Amino acid sequence: MEGAMRRGAAKPAAAPTVVSEPALPPGLQVIERGWLSSNIVLCLGAQSSALVDSGYCAHAEQTLALVKAGLQGRTLDRLVNTHLHSDHCGGNAALQGRYAALQTLIPPGLAPHVAHWDPVALGYVPTGQRCPRFTHDGLVLPGTEVELADTTWQVHAAPGHDPDSVILFEPRSRTLISADALWENGFGVVFPELDERDAFDEVGATFDLIERLGPRWVVPGHGAVFRYRAEVLARARERLRAFVQRPDRHANHAAKVLLKFKLLECRQMLFVDCIEWAAGTEQFQRIHRRFAPVADIGEWIGRLTLELERSGAVRRSGDSIFDA
């Protein structure tokens, strides 16, 4: 999401990019989305098809159209989620409604909350985001392998950004589907840290895992597919060190990410409505109480908005805030 807070860094939802790099596993198509939705990865084999992640619910119709176009008349057999943040699984319900025989696999940690559908425990209510109810048929377990069409991928635990996240590695082509564990210019917000759960060390351990895997290509959860280079991981580690030294900066970044996400969805909000939304959003309340307790929440949102405006991520006009 950090890339979405720099002007021109993110593609709009209406202009996804399909990447079919010859060096990637056969039949693999990476569909790069705008920042409100994660990238989705479509895999076509001789006998079956699979999709990794499904984007945000506001883009569900676009997800269905993109998947239909990529399938070229075939059906979708399997859906795998790297983790259950709303921008990665928000299209699950729409896909399940379209493809009756679809098998959905999710990481194990939150499976009971999916089964009984608890949007609070799943994090959707606390972050002020939406995710239509979906079901799951099985688990994608770290330490095992999963078939994506005709290709076998290793499943590795990648805690940090999300405690239950997994990454997928195909050793023959050395392709890594990294989700939000590693982007070309950073990594996802370390959400457990906002809840006073130590997770920065887990981020570092996930970086160590990626270094051991030695990928050639990385398919991130957001942004373009990139060739892995040592300096990518070095930059990520330096950013992590800065957050470890100044957790307040990480919290400030996280608050701006959540605010930007809301504006990406709504496109514009009255400033008073933005304050009301933040005041009623549990994740914002926790960050405010812990990292900005002396500031009135309206003053704090004003400060965050000004920082976003200076970076070109939002635009203020009169009483309204606009996504930029």
C-alpha cells in the first residue's frame, strides 16, 4: 500500500495489466491490479485451472471479467488465498457464486472464523473494510505442497504482515508468489504490531526464508512482477530496521494506509465524515490511543490527511477529501 501513497505509483482499478513472462511457470498469468485490490494469479494447466487471491469486493465484477477472459471458456477449479485480508479475498464470494464446483483453500489460522463467519475476528470490522461471506473447502498448509493447475508449489509460512500468511514457491522456475511479505519497494503493514503483538522479528525471519529460497522471479501482492535482486531484500530490511527503532513511524504509516484504503474505495469523503469513520473504526482507535493520545482525533486525522496530501496521495478541496 505504501506505493499507493506516491503519485503515479498505482494503476487504477480500470486498467489491470496481464503479465505472462516466458520464464514463469507455463500457463501462469499475473494480473496486476490497482491498490484497492491485490494482484491475482491465474494458472492454466492441461486438465485444470487455479487462481491465487481474488482482490477487494468493490472490484468483484472486474475480477469475474478478468478471470473469465483468462480462462478462455474453461471453468475455474481451485482458488487459493495467501492470507485473508480483504484486498486478497474480497472476490471469493463472487467467484464461488460464478463457479459452482470451485474448491477454495485458505491458510489454517483463521479457518474457524471463516467457517462460523466472524467479521470481527477476521479483521474486517476493526479495519473498517468489507468482505462478503465466503466458504472454504480445505487448507493450504505450510510445509506442504499445493497443485496450481499442472504445477506443484511449495507452501511456506510467512508471518509478519499477517500472522497466518503463506507464500508459494515453485522451485523449477524459482518463482515466488510473495503476497505482502515482500514487494519490490517494501512490504505490507505489520498489523500485529499495532495490537501490541511482537511481529517485527517475524518479518525478519520471513526475509531470511525468502533469501534461502533464492527466487529468480517475485510475484508480489501489489505492484509489478520483478526479478529478485539482493538489493530488494536489503531495502526491505533497512525499512524494517527503521520501524523497529521508531514503532511510532510504523503506526503513523499504518494509519495513513488505512485512511488511503478508505478513500480508494469511496473516492471522496467530507472531512467530518472521515473523522466520524476513523473514530468508529477500532483499528484507528487503537493506533490513536497508543501512538497519538494527546491529540484530538479530528486534529490527528487532519495531520494524517496533510501528510497524504503532501505526498500526492489525496487532495483536499473545501470540506472534502478526494483520492488522488
